[in-house]
Amino acid sequence: MDQRLVLAERYEVCGHLGRGGMAEVLRARDLRLGRDVAVKVLRAGSAADAAFRARFRREALSAAALNHPAVVSLFDAGEAEVDGERVPFIVMEYVRGSTLERLARGGPDGSRPSPERALRLTASVLDALEHAHAAGIVHRDIKPANVMVVDGGSADAVKVMDFGIARPLGARGVTITAASMVVGTAEYLSPEQARGADLDARTDLYSTGCLLYELLTGRPPFTGDSPLEVAWKHVEEEPVPPSRYAPGVPAACDALVLRALRKDREERFPDAAAMRDAVREALTRPHHAPSHAPQDPPHGAPQDPPPATVVDRVAVEAPAPGRGGARRTLLVSSAVVVAAVAVAGAIGVHAMRGASGDGSADASGTGTATGTVVAPDLRGQSLAQARRSARADRLRVGGVRAGACAGGTTQRTVCAQQPTPGSRVTPGTAVSLQVSPLLPRRG
């Protein structure tokens, strides 16, 4: 775009700040008020698409409804002629600073934030979300790249931006197109987004858990070779505690993050205020007692992937090179996610990971060894039920594989497990499950 352009006879373009899948963000000078602003302009190729225009308008309306120091302010909106075509634009506060994504990857000096600073930054994000949720808006794309750390103020002052896919609370479904496409960024996608279910404020809290995970470890909780694989992991796999990748992370941070990343939203924090209070409580606990964990990731844990390629009905938007893998904005129909789950066993995306206990029977052979628990029988249960049952017995669900089961098994229920039911294992052991696949709908 011509940087000598003046939009609406008021905003003189003087630089380029960024580029996304449907828009460009420009630095401009407000000639009327004499201040620098950021102008988001829908690209000419996208301006003809009614869905993109609707999304762009929704971003303007969402931002206009918010007035909070931790949310980027909206100043103006309108249309201007660019290259002979009328395109919409949004004028926003120009923020000097860097993104949390850059900070999580090492910042200017190559060092990541301490756990204490990671918690303080997350509390500031939750302040912004509490305000947005009170205004009836779910952001739906909270991620480190959408949060700026402000220069020149408090070290923990942030600005949440990009409400491009925000939706009103209570709006049914998450689709924005007639093709029923789910929109979000794969590494920060909540399980309900991946399933195409209705959303509420707890969706943003899951994504905030992913954000905190990355601040603590330098990587998101789930990575993979494609957006579909990452989305599948959000639905089916349990996250590895952050301290397994960053041994200095305190146990309080592990517990907080893992609660935010519960698959069942009823088990997450009820709202942003409750999660922020938990973050602040974690800050008050002793930080000289980190979780005991090995320096290296556990055997079989996912490693940072190479940049993903475009796959069937998945658009990869603005990949960012560097440590932690590519960031991929996901537009994928829920039917495709279901199909991916159904064939996961066949394509070998996830191998079933065996997990056996190290408890042993006592001398009498009655199997009452101290420090062990009995593995429950999870067969016939749904994944949600199996997770609750495992937690009740001081265990956790580890790898989940979709694969063919014996005839008569109900779809999407557990049909095999390792360790086997009745075996003695140590508390905290991961139980690997095989589930009967849900066949994709026809038509």
C-alpha cells in the first residue's frame, strides 16, 4: 500500500506495522489531532468478501464497546478509496511496545520472564477480559501475539488487541461463514472451539491458560505438524505440566495452569475475576519451592514442529518463524476435526503410550503395597467421565488414541486402557486410553 496515502483526508500513512490474513495494520498520523495512530485496513482482495467485511465490522463494534486501560482504544472507523476500491478501516490507539509472544521467546536480551512476572502479566490480561466479558464480549483469540507490553509505563502494563473474531456472549455457535468454519489460532484453541460448540467466557480463560503456559516455558502446551493435529490434541490430550519444560516453575503455577486447561469447562475457573484471584494468590506463595521435574521434556512429549503447511480446508495465516514453531490461524470445519479424530489411529498421529505403575505387591501377595493405588476400570466411560474417574483415584489420563474396538462398543467411549483395570500403580500415573471413533456425519 502506498505510504503517501491519506485516508479519509485525515490519516496520513507513514509506515507499516503488520499484516494478517485479511488486513494490514499501518502506522499513520492523525492530521486533525496531531497524534500517531494505528490504522487497520481491510485488504482490497478481502473487501469484496461479505464474511470478511462482517468480521471487520464486528471488530470495530466490539472495540467500541470497551473502555479499559488494558484494552487498545478505538478512535474512529470508516471507508476510504484504496487502489480504486472502497475498503473499510479502523483507527486505533498506537501502542509502543512489544508483544507477549516476543517476550515469551526471549525478549530483547534473550531471557524469558520470571514466573512472578509471567503471573503479573497474566493478571493484567485477565483484568482486560473481566471488562470485556462484563460488556458481553468473548474475545475468542487470546494469544501472546495479541497482547502488547507497553513501553514507558509499568513493566506489567499490557494492551489486549485484535477483537476481529470476538462474539457477543450468548451467541450460538462459533461460525462466521455459511460453510460453518471455526476460527481461532490452533495453539490457543479451546476444546469447545475445536468441536464447534457454543462458547462462553471460559473459552477465553482456556486460551489465557495457554498464554501463561507459553510465558512460563517458551512454548504453547500443544504443538504439532498441522493445525488439525494441534486442534485434536486440545480436544483429546492432557497437557504436560509447565514445570516439565521449565524446572524453575513453582507447583502453584502448575496447578493454576492445569486448571485453566481442563477439557471440561465446568472444571475451569468460573470467570476472569476468579482466575485473576488465583493468579494473585499464586504470587503470594513461596517461590523457592519449584515443582520437581526433569530438565528435559518427558519421553514422547511433543517437540516444537516445523512450520505447518496448508491442509484440506485449513488456512495458515501469517506464520511467525522462530522458537516455538509456527503460529497458525485456524479456519476449519468442525466436521473435519471429527474426521481427523476418527482416523487418528490409522494415520499414526498419536501412538498409544503405555504407562505402568512401579508399585509392587506385599509379601502376602494380596497387592496392598504402600504408596500405590488401584487402577480403576474406565472401559465404557466417555472421555469426560474417564478423566473424572481417574482424578478421583489420584491418577490422570495421558495419551488418548482413537481406534477400532470390539463390536458393540458405543462411539466415543473407552474400550481399552493401560495400565489394566485392577493393577497397582503409583499416584499420578498417566492412564493411556483407546476410544472408539466417532464416525463423521454424512451429508
